[in-house]
Amino acid sequence: MTELTIRPTFTSAGALARLDAGDLSLLQYPASELEPGPHQVWLRWRSPDGHRPLGLTGPAGGGTVVRAGDGIVLRGREDEVEWELWWDQPAGGGRFGWGLRVVNHGEHPVELDAVWTVDAALTPWDALRRNEFYVAQYLDLTPISDGDRLLIAVRQNMPGDANPWLALGATRRVVGWCTDALQLRPDVPGTGLDLSADLPAERLQHEHTLAGLQTEPWRLAPGEEGFVGYRGVVVADHPEASSDEDAERVRGALADGWAEAAPSVSGDAAPAEPTLFSPPRFAHGEDLHESEFLRLVGGGGSVERGPDGEAWSYSVGGAHVVAAAKERAVLRPHGHIVRASAGARPQDPTAAVTAWMGGTFASQLTLGNASGEPLLSIRRSYLGLVQTDGVRLFVRDGDEGWRLLGQPSAWAADDSSATWWYRLGERTVQVETRLTLARLTVRVDVGGAPLDVLVSISTPDDWRTEEHPATSGFALEIPVGGPDAPAADAPVLRLHGDDPTSERLDAFLPWLVHNAHVHYQAPRGLEQFTGGAWGTRDVCQGPVGLLVATGRLRVVRDVLLAVFAGQQDDGDWPQWFQYLAADRGPGHRESHGDVVYWPLLALGEYLQMTGDLGILDEEVGWVGQAELLPATPLRAHVEAAVDHLLSARSADPRLPAYGHGDWNDSLQPANPDLARQMVSTWTAELEVKALSTLADGLGSADAEMAERLRAIAAETEAAIRDSLLIDGELCGYAVVADGRVEPIVHPRDARTGLRHGSLQVIHAIADELLTPEEAESHVRIVDEHLDGPTGIYLFDRPVDYHGGETHTFLRAEAASFWGREIGLMYTHAHLRWIEALLRLGLADRAWRALDLVIPDGLTAAVPGALPRQSNTYFSSVDAAFRDRADAEARADRMFDPEFGFEGGWRVYSSGPGLILRLVTEGFLGLRQDVGGLLVDPVLPAGRYEAVVPLGGLRVRARYHVAAPGHGVQGVEVDGDAVATEPVPRRYRAGGVRIPADVWADLVAGLEELILDIRVGG
């Protein structure tokens, strides 16, 4: 096994500030001078009532620190127990660890044990800092046995040139172990690690990798001593999955050359001095009486209640208010990205800051690129493994010492601010964070007797404090650097009905608009805190959907010009690109095979809606390999894209090659031959949709190109029927080689074990590529194999996991975490399924499916839905399996509504924009195009009233719906029938179009128009 050079760096208090092996970081959350990281050696005084842990490294250790060459020796004494801890790094490379010796100097026996926790990363530092959660999702932690000894093996599964590997062991018998910090979550979440109980000895693969080894206790009589050595061996590449066979391979490395005693040191011993953050002392807000909680922002609104009936949250007046009890119940803590923008265009200045309910009053403050250098540091762990980030507040009453404000009594978020309330005895501390383009303001008000308040401000390069003694209130202002002007308001979109789903949806719509704006103008999320760029397919769906749904087609034009300026001079687009002019640069990047179609589809839809053919003559630049290239008319960009997609064909030239993957980012092919031979049915369907839509948008203005596009689309559609519709069922993928078609994700699949998939079905129905009989047959397949309690699954069963070894697909077989796309219920796909249901006219089913996307609706419909934040979009719903093996063994539980279902990553997704467009164009059926206004709603029977912005007009649409919920019977204005033209649909009764001239007469001079629409019957 290849050895790597180990390089530790220690803080002045003896904690690991860095630990590198070659170019790999072995830490995810390094220590700072203010606090230790989760890499720690814990000495614990054992008790049946709960163990008392002492972290020996860092400011709270209470010992002394002496440098010993490249290592360190720490010594201390606690409750008559003397301890000595030293860094152990044997010669020869690739090995590191700690030695711990304890002596009982008391008069009575004492029972102690020790725990080593290691937040292993096995990832280059720059890649790690892009997102620690993402790194954790690809680390496999496996307990392996060496006789009666237990080791934990950590393998980096992320596909790449190598798979680094780490083995962790101890000289004493390991009697408990853990694999994720979530297993050590305290009663008050977000406050670090709880070492008061024995480690669970169970594997959990989540998002805070933490290998923990608990060794056999010492029962020390007076004067007796104990010793344990904690040892790690790291190797550069471990191609195979971890197994018990590895124990023999590392046995010698774990046994030979280690020190049994601390090295001799002659330097002066320096005390490890406590800091504000270590040991942390928290001031948590007391729970409020329900009546007081419900009056915090004026009262009213619907109330969410917990299992015992207590009020958890409510929404009123644009604010969402949350009680401490709900924060304690959720996995992912409540957070809010406050945004301020000068306008709706991509280039308009935008500021953003992230606030967290658990006492992080501001973090990741940015202006412009959301991944640019932030003015405040990023809160990187939702478990509180690091406490110093961003703006924190300490309070002090008399001589009691500083206490860190942690969980509040209540918290509220609205579009432009976040507010915390802390009931602390006779006092109430209220904190409000508000953002403009010019400044961030954190306002503190103390109700009751004045209180000492200390502000902690952490930036990427600095940490400072401001003390406000005996204060009743003050304001902290941080300049942002933008113009001192009011932020632009988003158009209002509302929907009222007489059923619970309508009520929930109406409350959720403003938050969807907010989330969609963050994704568009400040691209980042609560978990995916790095972003800043546009994903090519994302921007053509989410932001375009947002702008279409809120009637801002002129801004869609600006978005399209920015998208085409990101096109490479080979005709393709990268997977993502920098859209702000100051951040653009040369260089080609690879992308998945579907990416080239999304800009063409968005352009085609824009042309259909506006008839703005002048955009084709707008000149935009290119991205060259070595430099940015001069601008040419946009029509040249279209031609280059078409030439590119025709150059990337499979062995059947009518079908696009799979290349580096498709929309499901986890399914990159595991070898180059597969990339050349595979075809994605869904990508082929997208090709038909995109090229046909663009051809219709071009019309006679560019008849030659339009005819070319239609011809390509027709051949692709024929090939789908000839090769990919097998035994009456669309396969998800196919290997096309040597004149044969091998179906994948199909009952005939002999390669992956996956029998059914949803994406190819969804898009074939949504794009009306199947006959009505074929569509009905495929719906039955979805019903039988893919329809889960929380939404539609990507596949009928989990992709096989082989310990991280990849056979067919890369990320799908490499991820150790059951969640996101790997967890199969990806919300984006479910939204597209709703689109298909609307095409079919299944109004009630589509309405129920939409309710599942609303957090409160999911809770109401699914008994096993676990508590989650109610005012954010979740990009996935993850069945609560411990790891991939658990998911495979109990796959049937995915379909059990009583099983546990967690919410996934939040905010950063094209999903919010898609929902907004689904509501306005799909359910409400309102869409402007060059022919006038399309009115084609699909709604359950009932009465509804919606407010929809269309251009500069506010349309108030009143729906009178009878079963089956589709088929427009008439449109009226002021009681008078409006002239319409029928618009047929393939699978159901269609809608109508109000011709352009009639529509123009109706809206002339108006700010608001009321439409009465009769549907069904």
C-alpha cells in the first residue's frame, strides 16, 4: 500500500488545525485558536447516570501544552486523575495517532474510558471546503474485524483517479463505535457533540462523517494507571471495497513502531486557556406560553402543532414563526437566506446573508457572486461542530460569565429579515437581522433590566468582538457595498380555494418566489452553501419558470442572452457557468448529454410566448478554450448547438449518445465504452421536445432551420419507438452496439437489476409522445412499481451498492449516503410527474401530488413524514435508512407510509420556479403566447380564485370547476362571454385560446382584469 506523508498542525492549545496526508485533508472541521474541532481524544468519568466527558485537546482541556518536535504533549489533572496525551507519528509515513496515559491519584477507585473521534475527509482541502456534506456523502465507513479487535475503515468513494483509505484502531478492545456525528447529537441541537452515553456500535452514513472508537473502561484503584494508543493508517489508493481482509494488511502498521510513553520534552509548558467558545456556555431561550407565542407577530394564521398538541409554527402577514419545540424536533435546523436585489435582471446587484434559528444571526454575507469572498464566514455544520462562524452574541448578567445565545424561545423569518426572541428569566432579548444592498443591520433589544452583550464577528480572515456593557439595545451595521436604494419587489401570485391544499399552497407561494429568486440571483442554499454560478439546465428551468410565472418575459430575454453567452465555441454548454460578467473566463468544461437541449428549449418557449424574433440578431460572445471570443448573432449560436448535438450520436445516428450522463447526475457511466454506447431515453425525448418547440418558435422567420429541427426530431421520435419502446414499456437507457439494443432499467435489464424507471415515462407523457393507450399502460407501471407515499421514485429499487466500487454508474454506486438522487425520491422528478398528470387530465391526483411538495401537506398526508421546516423547498424526501445496505435490505419500506421520511437539501434548486410555473400554466392554465392567451386549467372540482401577473397586467381569475376538472366550457368578463378558439389535447378535453386581438381589446388601459372561467361538466 502506498504511504502518504502525514503533516499535522496544532493550535496553541494542542488541537489539530490541519492534518494532511499528501494532498489530502484528514479533517473536515479543523480546530481554531477559539475552539477545537471534532477530531478529539475524550477522557470520560463513567456513571450509570451519564458519563462526564473531557475533550483533552483545545482550550477547554484545562491542561498544559508542550511542543515535541513536529508533535505535541498535553498534560492535565481533573478530579484526582492525572492524564498525559501525546501525538504519535511513527517513522515511515502514512501513520498517525495519539497515546493516552491516565493515573488515579485519588483515594477511591475510579472508572474511566476514552473515546477517539475523527472527522475524516480523505479529500483535497479546496474540494472539501466547497461542501463538507457532499464529501461526507461519499465516505464509506465500515467496521472490520481482526479476531477480537475492531477497526473502522474509511474509504473515499468519490469517483476519481484514486480511492484514499484510512484504518483506525486502538490498543485496547473497542467496545463502542460510531460513524456519523448525528449519532452524538445532544438534546439541544446545534450545540456540538454529546459524549455522555456509550457509542451506539451501529453504522449511520449521513452528512457529518465521524469515526468514533470507544475503548474498554479502566477500573483504576488508587495509584493505578492505564494506557491506550489510538492509531491510524492512511493509504493513497484502495481500489476494492473495505472488508475484513484489510485487517491483515494493516496489522503490522498498527502494531509496530508506536510509542508506549510520551516523548521527552524540555520546552516550557503553556496552559491551554479557555476562550469564549471553549468550553461553550449557552443561554437558551425558555419556551413561551402558547398564547404569548401566537401573539409575537400579531396573531392569526394557521397553526402547525406537534405530536403532543403544542404550537410549533404559524404564518401570518408574510412571516413564518417557529417555536423552540419544533427546532428541537427537526433534523435540519431552521434557516433563512435573506436577499436584497436592485431588480429582476441577472446583472442587477444582489446581496444575500444566511441566518440560522440556533443563534447564528448572520453568516455568508455576499454581494454579487454567492461563492465570492464573503464578508462574514460560512456556518458549515448544522450540528454545531463549529460555533464561531458569522455573527454570534454573548450575554452576561453580573459576574456569571459570558453565555452564548443558542436556541431561542421563538424565531421568525420574512422576505427581508429574520427575528429571534430569547426569554431569559425576567428579560427578553430580541434580535433582528435586516439586509439592504448597502448594509446588514443586526439590531439587539433587551426587554427588562439592562444586560452586558458581546458581539462576535467572524470573517474568512479575521475575528473581532464588540462589547456593549449594561445595554438596553444597540445596532450592529456591516457595510455591504451596494447602492443605498430599496430592493425591488416581486410580483404577487396568490391562489384561494375551499380546500386545505389551496390554503397550504397559498401560504407557500411567497416562499417559493423567495426560494426561486435566491436560486436565480444568489445561487446557493442552506445545505449547498457554495454556488454562485448557474447550472445550464437549472437556469433554463427554475429561473425561467419564476419569470414566466410572475409575468416578466422581458427579463427572460436577458436570461437567455446570458445563457447563450456561456456557450462554448464547440457548440456545447458546460454543466455550469459564471453568468456575471466580472466572473466570466475562458476554458471548456464537460457536461452531460442533455445539457445542450435546455437553452434551445428555453429559447423556443420564449419565441412561442413573445414572437420576439429580434433576439436571434442580438450579438453575444463565446467561451473559447483559451480566451473569451467576440460576439456573433444568437442565431449562429443556435446553429452551433445543433451541429454539436448532431456530432454526438450513438451507434443509431437517430439517437443522441449518452456521453457523460443525463439529468440524473448520479448516473454517469463507469467506463468510456459505456458512455459511447449508451442512450438515455429521457434525453432522446428531450431532444424531440426541444427541437420541435424551437422549430415552432422560429416558424417562417427561419424556415430552413425550422425544417432542419423538425426533421431531426421526427427521426429521433421514430427511433424511440423502434428501439427504446420494448415489449410495450419504455426502457430508461439502452446500450446500442453491434446492431443490438440492450435495455437498461427495464424488465429485460440483465445488467443493473433495475426493472422500472420514471423519467422516461414522465417525459413521454408530458410531451404527448405516446398514444393514449400507451400512456395509460405506463401510468399503470408507475402505479405498481414507482409511486411512493412521498412522491414518484426514480427507480423501482435502490441501485446496487458494492462498498463504493463502481460497475455501471459512478455516483449512484459510490455514494454511501441514502439521500438526494440516491434516495430515489427527487422532488424535481416528482414535479415533472405532476406535469404529466396534468397532461392526462388527472386533476385530483395531480392536486394531491402537488400537496406532497408542500412541507405541511406532506406531513398531513404521510404518517411517517418526519418534522421539517415548513417554509422552504426540499429538493428530495429521503427514506430514513441508516445506509445503503439498510436501504437494499429493507427496500420495500420505501413504499410504507408509516416508515420515516426526512427532508433533503433546501432552497437551492430549480424546483421552486418549476412549481410556480406548474401552478400558473398547469393547474390554472394561463399562458401568454403570440396567438393570445391560452386558458387550459386542470383543477379538482370546486371554486378557486387566483391572482396571476401577466406582463404589466394583474389577472384575477375565478374558476368554477366541475368534474373531471378539465375542458374549458366558457370564459367571461363582466358577465359577457369572451370569444375563444379551441385548443385540443391528445389525452383529455382541451382548453381555449383568447385570440391576440380580442385579448388586446380586453386589457387595453387596465391594471387588473377579472376572468370567470367555467371548467368541466
